[in-house]
Amino acid sequence: MALELIKGNIAIAEAAMRAGLISYFGYPITPQTELLEHLSARMPELGRAFVQAESELGAINMVYGAACTGLRTMTSSSSPGVSLMQEGLSYISGTELPVVIVDVVRGGPGLGNIAPSQADYTQLVHGGGHGEYHLIVLAPASVQEAVDLTGMAFDIAEKYRMVVCLLLDGSLGQMMEPVELPEFKPVRTTPPAWAVGSPDSKERVVMTSINIDPPTQERFNVKMMTRWQEVEKNEVRYKGYYLEDAEYVVVGFGTAGRIALSAVRAAREQGLKIGLLRPISLSPFPTKAVDELADRVKGFLVVEMSNGQMLDDITSIVARRVPVEFYGRMGGMVPYPDEIASAINDLVQGEHDVDVDARGKWLAKMRELVGTGE
Amino acid sequence: MTETDVKVVYKRPLGFTDRTTHYCPGCTHGVAHRLIAEVLEEMGELKNTIGVAPVGCAVFAYNYFNFDFVEAAHGRAPAMATGIKRTLPTKTVFTYQGDGDLASMGMGEIIAAAARGEQITVIFINNTNYGMTGGQMAPTTLPGQKTSSSPLGRDVETQGYPIRTAELLATLDGAAYVARRTLHDVRGIRLAKRAIRTAFEVQKQGLGFSMVELLSICPTNWGMNTENSRNWLAEHMLPYYPVGDYKVSTAVSEMKIGGN
Ligand SMILES: Cc1ncc(C[n+]2csc(CCOP(=O)(O)OP(=O)(O)O)c2C)c(N)n1
Ligand code: SF4
Ligand SMILES: [Mg+2]
């Protein structure tokens, strides 16, 4: 199939339809809106459901209802909208339903701006809604990878009956790149036996997140956590670049990982033995890969478009075996490769102190670089 | 009288499970449940219906109806029902919601669903308080009415005025049928059943959004016995919330109802 030049948001919308999306519910917000706009035309064309909801609360609860039928459904938004969806994500998780959501992250907090950011890592990876639950979070670094992960997201969501979230920063949503779209998959239109409205269920079906009896709720949570162990076993994804002989490793996901790759390549050209680990599944996190590297490399540099939300995870895995340094840009700012290159140099030439306060050091640098506006 | 003359005039509706409800004695939630079950049975829709339960005293409604059910987050039932109905348009989908759920927490969702002309039916229980959480003030609490969070009586200067939901929704073009009925006496209950039937027929015939508001009693939180509760409803609620049809679209007025 020929490559087409497509914007990230539209490519994801098209990929979802080709994966058999039956219903979409969403609310406009930059930098995600083209996804909704594209589906507003395409879904009715194919006789599928599209509703522009009254709010992201409405959208996620429509998705909740649609998911109770077991048929493929999704929503998309950007950070402020995803904050509103946290209620629904907790309920959907507590009802064990397959749902795909897309978060095209923008600068925050608050209304912030519409520029690219990765600062929704914590709210998606470590939960944002109440109670014990996990989302599967996938972070593409190119439009093609976003397309491929979209199709896979629906399969994984159904396999585990969980929410799968695609986390991409605003630049990936807006960027045009050549992609190969998948073929249309056959669409399932009859609910499976476990869902409401199914002709195949033997008994009536009730879908609820209530377990009013605490021992029952605890048993349910044990079941969910056991399922999560399965996910951790089967669904970890990452890409390694130049890791075999690496003495220092840069860790970055999505666009930050992609920019870091340029910096790593430049460092290699200078003869520095630098590798890159780019987590694709942020949840489950590639813990083992980081753990093994921590036994053989001299240090890590974490690069993010946030204040170091993944940094905390890396720090806890590395557990003071080697130093972990940090470089990040916040509030919708994107790092340049030479900023990362300079952070790589600092790491290599630095003091190798495992007790380094990476965030504090970085923040002091940021105060000098950009100031506090006061 | 021979045995063949024995006629069953009152039985458990087929739409019920054999569970005993958890509602307080005298509570009209049970009456509303029964009317829904009877109507769906008479329409032959029991196997084709998906209910959406609220957060409120009726949170466990799905234990008492024996067809497919989902349980929504507080106030979000109309959005959830939208998701189901749009995915499975041939199903009969209804929400069952209290006044805190629908008119406070979920006002956005209900207005939007009605405005979209969503092909769902809403059964709305107005008992002027938050029954489940212990009788706090609701958007429907009457001026001067004492509740556990308006202990001196609802002061409209600081706590505002009650919302007349049926009248409000009737202004929306997407709403095809909006009615208010009362469950405080037998005549009211009979009329309520007819309205519920009409509401479900509206959905079945694809005529738009339908809602029946049911004036209900909450003896426990009102601190009255059942009889006094019924009298209180008649005396205080009926004048503020008059029963009637607030919206009957042209298509609905021309609609033919099969059976009864
Ligand atoms: C988000 C959220 N806020 C608050 C509650 C607590 N809560 C449970 S039921 C309820 C009020 C229900 O009142 P109503 O809808 O009038 O139903 P009733 O019990 O009177 O039938 C509240 C506030 C909740 N479950 N979820
Ligand atoms: S608290 Fe009120 S509404 Fe709830 S079951 Fe008891 S009487 Fe009914
Ligand atoms: Mg109430």
C-alpha cells in the first residue's frame, strides 16, 4: 500500500475506524480537534455512531455506556478534557470494560496553552481517578507508530477488558508524516455474551462498578491486580538504540525520545558511548529493561517534556546504583537536540554522585535559563 | 365459584426478579419500579430493554428488574444511555434517576440528552431531597422546607429556588414527551402508568426524548409516616409542581398506542 502524508490526529482517527470502531464520543479541544472533526464526517458515512458530547464528562460516560455493549468505542481529548474524564476512567476500569482513549497532551497546568507537552504522564500512568486501577498507556513517537498502536490498542483493550490510552504530545497530533494505513477490519456489531444487549448471553447481564460488600470489593481488586500482573508480563514495549555497548543511557518517550535520538546520534559521532531507551508502553513500564541497564551502565539521563514525571519511576528502579540526571522542558516548550546533547555531556563529565538531586539541579539551571517571571 | 373462575388480578410483574427491595416501608421508589416493569411487560419489551441505574436510593434498581442493566456514575445516566442507544439503536433504553442525580449533579447531561432528541426514556423521581445520603437539600427542595442541610428551612435568599425540571426540559425542541405525574394516591399512580407507557412508546416509535417526572415521598428523611407523607406531598408539592403534560410534540399527539 502506498504511503500517504497525513496529520497525526487524522491518522489515528482513520486507523481507529479501520480497526472496527463502532462509536465515537468526544468534545473539541486543541490540539486534538481534527480527530473529532474527521470522525464527524467519516463515521456517519460508514453508518457508525458519532456524537459530539456536551462535555468531556458527557463523552466519557457515553463511552462507558457504549463499552457496556462490548463493541469498539473510543474518545479523544487533550489534558484539561482528560482531567474531566478521570471520573469515567475509574468507573470504566471498575466495570472491567474495553475502551480506547487518546490524550493529545498540551501545556499546563490549568488552561495552560495548546503547545506540546508530556505532563499528563502522572495522571495517566499513576492514576488520576479514585481507587485502585491501572490504565495501559502507550506513547508513540511518530505518526506511523501512532497508527500501529491505535489498532493494537483495541485488541489489547479487549484482551484484558481494560482502558488503553494513547498518550501523545500535541506536536505528534499536529505533525504530518508519510504513513501506511492498515486495511479495514471486519466490524463486530453484535454484543459479545458478556455484554448488555447480547443475543448470546444465557442470563441477563448487569454491568456495575459497585461492590457494596468490602470483602467482595477486595476480592475484585485482587482479581484486577492479578490481571495487571499478566499485562506487566505480556505488554511491555520499548525500543532500544545503541544499547549494546552503551556506557550512559538516555531515557525518553514520544517526541522527547525522538529528539533525544538525534542528540544520541550526535554524541555517537563524537565517539561517546551513549544509548537511548524509548519506552513505548509507559504503563506497564519497561522496568526490567531499566533495571538490567542499571547493572551495567555508568549513568542515566531522563529527558521529558514535563517536570520529571517519569524521572521518579526511573529513580526508583535504578535505586542509587548509578546517577540519574534529568533534563526537561515544561509548559508547552520542546527541547532542542543540542540542549539534550549538552545534558549528555554534563552527565558524562559530571561527578557521578548517586545521591544527586537531579530535579533540584535541573530546576536551578532552569531558573537561570528561563527565569521565574517574577 | 368453580376453580376455572379464579382470576389472577395482581401478581409480581414478569420484569421483576424475586429479590425483596431495600427501600424503606412506604417509599414510592417501589411503586415506580412496578409501573415500569408492568409497562415493559405489556409492551413485550422486557427482553429488549437495557436500564441505566442512578446513584441514589435506586442505585440497586438492577437487583429488582430482571433484564439487562448498567449502573451509571452520579448524574451521568443520560450520557451512558446515549452511548448504549447509539450503539444498539433497536434496544429500548431508559434511565431511572433521582432529583439530586438528575437535577443537580447531572443537569448538564440531562439537558444535553433532551436537546439532542436522544431516543431514550427518563423516569425521574422527585422526592425533594437526597434520600440516599440522609435527606440533604436537593434542587427540588421547596422554599422553607427543612432538610438535614437546610435545618432552618430552605432560604431562597441564600439557597436559591427549586428547579421545575419538567417545565425546563419541555422548552427543548428535542424533547418529544415530557410529563409530570404523582405517586401519592391511586388515581395519580394510574395516570403515572399511562404516562410511562406513552414515554416508552415515544421511544419505540423513534419520536424523540421522553421523560416522566414522578412526585414521590421519602417518609424516612421527611420524618413522617406514609400517610402524612402522602398528605404533605399533596399539600406542598402539588401546588409547586403541578402534574400535567408539559410537552407533547405533534408526532406524539398523533401517536397510536397498541394494547391497553
Ligand atoms: C460524585 C458523587 N458525589 C456524591 C455522591 C454521594 N451521593 C450518593 S446518592 C446522592 C444523592 C442522591 O439523591 P437523589 O438523586 O435525589 O436520589 P434519592 O436517593 O433521593 O432517590 C449523593 C449526593 C456520589 N455517590 N458521587
Ligand atoms: S431514604 Fe427515602 S427515598 Fe430512600 S428508600 Fe428510604 S424512603 Fe425511599
Ligand atoms: Mg431524591
